[in-house]
Amino acid sequence: MSLDELKIGGMGASRRRVEDNRFIRGKGNYVDDIVLPGMLHMEILRSPVAHARIKSIDTSAAWDMPGVRLVLTGEMMAARNLAWMPTLSYDTQAVLATDKVRFQGQEVAAVIADDPYIAKDACAKIVVDYEILPVIVNPVQAAAPDAVLIRDDKEGQKDNKVFDWEIGDKAKTDKAFEEADVISKLELHYPRTHPSPIECCGSLADFDRATNKLTVYMTSQAPHIVRAAVALVAELPEQNIRIVSPDIGGGFGNKVPVYPGYVISILASILTERPVKWIEDKTGNLISTGFGRDVYLKGEMAMRKDGKILAFRMNTISDHGAFFADAQPSKFKIGLMHSTFAAYDIPNAHLFATGYYTNKAPGGVAYRCSFRVTEAMFFQERMVQAAADDCGIDQAEFRRINFVKDDQFPHRTAFGFLTDSGQYGKCLDIGLEAIGYKNFAAEKAEAAKRGRLLGIGISTMTEPLGAGNSREYDILGIKMFDSAELRVHMTGKAILRTGAKTQGQGHETTWAQIVAHELGIPADDIIVEEGDTDTAPFGMGTYASRSTPVAGAAVAMVARKIRAKARKIAAHLLEVSEEDIEWELGRFYVRSNHDRGVTIQECAMAAYSNMPDGMEPGLENNAYYDPPNLTWPFACYIAKVEIDPETGVWDVLQFVAVDDCGVRINPMIVEGQIMGGLTEAYAMANMQYQTYDEDGNCIGSNYMDFLLPTAWETPGYELYEVVTPCPHHPIGAKGVGECATVAGPAAFVNAVVNAVSHTGVRNIDMPLMPNRVYEALTTGKDVYGMPPVRSGN
Ligand code: CDP
């Protein structure tokens, strides 16, 4: 009797998340839950100003406070060659400021004390004499000829430019523009936002002088990269460094970089020979850790009269803050921005990117996206809507004309990506049907009678998820692959470890489902462990939705290695040759006699008690997986909105999401990922951004200014699916974690702009707060946002 895969929690089962057993009981184990004997507490003093020379720091009053064990300044870090550290983009970043502070919230000093309250009070006693310097809060100011030099610490740095980078064929693209019937233009700002995980960053460093071993419990999405960085920067032997990421309360890219707080707590533990805990507060997290976006995008599209796109050209100017700390593969200065328009068949393209330093927090992280893919897809879908309007073609039809067709795969984009599968037309059709696209004109006319404006916004895209392959993708020179290690015990139960690190995605649930699918061992019999560098195999961590495409593939591959060995054992037990053995889920049987078989559990027992002569005992293995290509999930999101023209307030009447992430391991978890991603998209489109005043004060340093949508304002979503298996992934899966955050914002913005387009407005920059929508409606002009004030500078 073959097993029912759904019953054993295999692929396709909406298995309940096993990790929730501890989370809903309040039994999660986060960094702040860990208490070690003799532990001290650390607090960071941050700069209140955005740009200033440090004339002096007086720490004497802090040292005098009872319970204070150590006060660290940049000078003391410098004495140990630790005042600066490398960033993930080959720049340097101050750990504790020595010469200048370059953004509000920068780390200036740290106090280590018996409890966190003493440490905080002592920080308030530190006196810093600042000589205030001019402040730069946007790239226009940064590029001005008389602009103050922010990075005067860097030899040879004469201006505030970080990089120039280009890709594509400029000459061919320009020629296509000369031959075009219609040219469409668009300019917009994707504002700075913050991933804002519920749990802030933190670390607990424990250096043991007797064993020379350093253990750091920390909130890292990529613990193995941290171990490598600590080994290289602090020059500690790698085998003596253990990084443990316990439960993490959300990461969204924010917990990929190495932050000064981690480094300071490590040095503090080495100096005090006591465990030192640092837990960041919410404001510290919002004003100093990796932000997302902050890119100015400008582009043009060339079309024939019939709507066929001939070419596009694009210019991006990105604001990187005080240190270039983007978490991204080293080859690509502006991440995977050049994945833009990958769903469309466009022969010619050119992209020119420039980056600037400003007096703002560093760390443009891949906030729930693969390295700037969100900005790329947002611009793409806003541009497509504008171009359709300029051609006088229906926005859905315009997409259909230009999509890469089902029989065109594999398809090479103008920038060199290879998309390998897709059914974009089908995906769009499902969305249009669900939203009632055909009836929209009538609905809009009816709403107009009630004095309301209706708009419909479509966003369709395919995006690259799952870096590597290792030929092209690396972080700090370390190739991007991933790994899994599987040990099947004697009784057929198993433990699986991977190089990924879940932060809420449910790996403990879904990885076990892949093993169940490959081996027929019930998912409940498999424990999944991640995040401890002493036990997990080397991996590049979890971000950019790379876990399923890379670590998930490694899980399938290691399970297949186990199955291959179990097959030999089965042949031995059944006394036939291996060639005469067949496999069905959970069981080997003799080809000529289905009733003669052995289960995988019987093979496991035999691996320890009755293996064939000469066979190595045990049933365990590991696999390192280097994917041949990225995976290319795709989606169609459609929003229908209604605006009250008297206030500019808009409501979502209906939202339809059609996603293809290949074969779904756990449909319930996939749906959760899509709903969460859409809610983050809604937040960015509607209410959320971080801006700065002219003095560099961060507006968005708390949850009164930086808004998180609650269940009250979040719209409902209708979810649909298309399944196009990934042709190269062992189980046909593609990533899904970020699709909705990536393509969601354009659906909302396109809908609102569609509703006001009769006034001639082509763009309103996010967030589409009612005052901006009202301004667009009443002036008929585009509303452009840029700090310190949103228009006119
Ligand atoms: O890298 P990250 O875990 O953030 O993203 P992902 O690989 O897209 O996976 C997010 C969650 O969705 C994981 O628990 C996956 O196993 C699950 N998933 C799935 O069940 N089926 C897919 N085809 C893709 C992801």
C-alpha cells in the first residue's frame, strides 16, 4: 500500500506550522530571552545631530557611576584597530565615531554596566562637544559643486559620489528611440522605508578566555557570513567562533548586515571577560539600521503605434546614507535593478545608475526583495501604465501585447537575464476575470454618479529569486550556494540542518515536508534545526527569498542521497540486485512482486544493525547546492480603489492576487507569505516612509511617525494561483517570500493614478497620503516627493 503524501505532511500539504507551538505559548527563544551567568548589559550613545566634527568626548561622569564596568569610545576601538569595519559593499563604516558623526543616530560611545538601566543613565552622562557641519539629505544636495564632503575619511574621495554603473547597449537603444512612433516618459521617487521587524537587533557576546572561544547569540539572518567576518576582522580563529541565531522576530533584510552594536558587544566581552548583552531599542533600530529603497528613477519607453515596446532607457540615482553598506552581490552596484521589464519582450535597453553619500543612516538592504528588485518592478509597472495611456491602448491589452509568450522560453532579457518559464497571459487573465475587469467602466460610471472616483491598477511581473548561481553571485567574495545535512536515526526519525535561517517563514515546517516527499518519512518525525554555526553546514543565510530555491533544493538533494544508500540496503534485505528494486513513497519493493518490500524505516534500522558487508554504517549525508539559474516566479496583482475627491481619502474595494511560485510545498504558508507581503506593499503605498528635515533629523524614528498598518485598515485579499514548475529546481519550486512586496505597491499606486488620470496627473509619489491625492486632484499636477520637503526643491 503506498502512502498518502498529504497524510504524512509531504509536498502540497497545508501542514500547520510546527514552530507556532512554541510561539503562541510565549515559549520562543529570542536573544533577549537568553541569560548567562555574570552577564553585563550594554547601551549605545547615539549622535543627536546628522553631521558634526567631534571636538571632544568626556566620559568621566559615566565611569564614576556605580555599576558601570566599561565605557567605550571610538578612540579605544581605534587602539584595537576596530574603529572602522568593512561593509557588505566593500566600503568602510564607523563602529564608534572617531573624527565626525555622519548621520543622526550614529554610534558614538557605549557603556557596559550591571543592568541596562544603569548603562542607559550612564550614557546620558557622557558629554560630547560637536562642531556642527552643513547637512546633506538628498542626492541633489550631495551632487552640488559646493557640497560639503561627507566621507573625508576616505583617501582620494573628492566628492559625495559612491559609484557610477551602467548596463545595456546605449547605441542600439538610442537608435530604437529614433525609430519610435510614441515615446513615453516617467520620473518618480521610491521613498526611503524601513523593514521594521518587531524584534529589534541585538547580541549577547560571550568570550571565554580559558578556552579562547567566542560565542555570540545574535539576530542574524546569515550567521555563517558573520562568523567569517568576525574571523577576518577580529582575527580570531574561525573554529573558536560560534554564532547562534536563535528565534528571530522578523528580519525582512534588516538583519543581514553586521551592525556596530554586534562588534562593540564582542569587544566588550573580550575586555570584561563577562558575557555582554546589547538589545537595541525601537528608535535605535529605525534610525540607524538598514533601510530600504530611497531611489530616484527616471525613464523613457519607445513604442510602435500598435503598442509594441521597442526599447527603454532608465536612470537611477540612489541615496546610500553615510556609508555604502548595501547588502548585495559585489558585481552589481545597484543590485538587480536590471531585472526590470523581464516579463516583457523588449529587445533594447540601457540603464545608468549613480549612487551618493548623504547624512542619513547607511545600509540599503534588500527589504523583502532580491537586491533592489522592488524598485525595478515598481518603476516597470508605473512606466507600463503611463506608456499604455500614451499609446491609447487598454492597460491589460498593452501588457498582453508585450509579454514574453509561453513558447518563447527560455528568454534572454536585454540585460542578459535568462527567464526559463512563465505563463504571464494566463496569470493576467485569471486576475482580470476575478476583479471583473469587463464591468469596470460601468462600475466607474455608477460611482461617478455618487461623486466618487474609481480606479483600477494592474501590476504584473516576473522577478529573479534565489541567488546564486555561484558564478555570478557572491557576498563579500563568498559564493552564493547553500547546504543541507540529514541524519536518519535507527528508528527512522530524522534531524535536518540547513545553512538557511528562518525568521518567521516556517522552515521548520516546510523543510520537513520536502524530506517527507523524497523519503516518505512523516514530516512529524523530522526535526529541523538552523542558525547555529557549530552544528549547521555552511550557508549564506535567508534573504532575497533564496531559501526555497537554494537551501530547499539542497534538502531535496540530500534526501535523494539518503534514498540512494537506502536502496542498496533494501536490495540486501530483499536479497535481490539493486536493479530489480522499485521505489514508491516510503518503500522499496521488488519489481516483479509489489508485495515484497521494505519501508524506509526498516532500511534505517538495517543501516545501524544489518548493513551489507563492506557498507559504511549509518544513514546520513550532506549536500551543497549551487543552482544553475535563478528561479523566476511571477504574479499579477490588481487593485480596485475608490477615492473621495473632497478629502483625497482612498479605499481598496477589491484586491486580487494571482501568484505562480512553481510547485507549492505548503499552500497555507505560501498564502501567508503573499498576504504579509501585500500588507507591506499597502503600507508603503499608503502611509509609510522615512524622511528627513533640513537638519537631518529622521522623521520616522517611532511608530507615531512611521506607520504600521493594523488589521483595521489592511484590505482583504483574494488569492489565486498558477503553477508553472521551475524547470531546474529539483522539486519544481520557486521562491515566493517577497513577490507581493515587490509587485504590490505598483498595483495600489496605479489604481489611484488611474482614478485621477482625467486631470492629466501621471504620477503621485508614495506614500499616497490623502493630502497628496487631494493636491494632485485639485492642481492636476504630478506630486513629487523628496526630503526635506516633498516638492519644489
Ligand atoms: O528565503 P525565504 O524563506 O524568505 O523565502 P522563500 O524561499 O520564498 O520561502 C518562504 C516560505 O514559503 C518557506 O517556508 C517556504 O518553504 C515556503 N514556500 C513554499 O511552501 N512553496 C514554494 N514554492 C515556495 C516557498
